[in-house]
Amino acid sequence: MLLAMREAADKGWLFIVDGGLCEFRLRRDNQITIYTIVSAKPGVGTQLLERLLEYGREHEATFIQAKCPADLPSNAWYEKKGFDLFEVEPTKRSGRKLNVWRLPVAPQAQHSASPRRL
């Protein structure tokens, strides 16, 4: 696990803030996959998600995907943050159900100057 996080850090795929971290990957098909997100303080998860969305816009990602065991309360957080429940799949080993959440990465708003009147 630490080796994977070291690799993620080397590639810029690890955000660490006071009270939490987010390990993710940007795939070649422009999907961002969250591997680990940890929040030990209120508001840290939101802070990490905002940073991840910014990263996604900068790298032209299409959406963020996360998998969460269906029986965990964390699912409510994904729903509250605007993720859509894309599908439910069983794990390969135990058959435990995983919710697959997706959040579109909206492009950066274009700031167009108002036309000047002469």
C-alpha cells in the first residue's frame, strides 16, 4: 500500500492536507479513479473533492469514479456531493456489493468579456 502511494505521489496523484488524503489515478481514457480518500476532520473530504475537480478540469478529465462498499455510511457522502450511483457490482473474492459512483467533471467556465459599446 505504501509503495502504491509513493508511486501516486511521484506522479502527482496524491493530495495530502491537514486531516486527510486522496489517492487517485488519471487513466488514459480521461477517467479519474479514487483509490483512497480519508477525512479525519469535518470538511476535509469536501476540500479534497474540490481539489480533485480542479485537477480534473486542468487535465480534461470526463468524470471521477469511486467504489464504496454498499453497507458503509460513506455512500451518503458521495450522494450528497452530487455523485450518481452508476452501478452496483460484487467484489471478486467475497461477493460483497460495491456501489460505483460517478461525478462528471464540468469544464472550467469560460470568462468572456462583455462586448464593449462604442
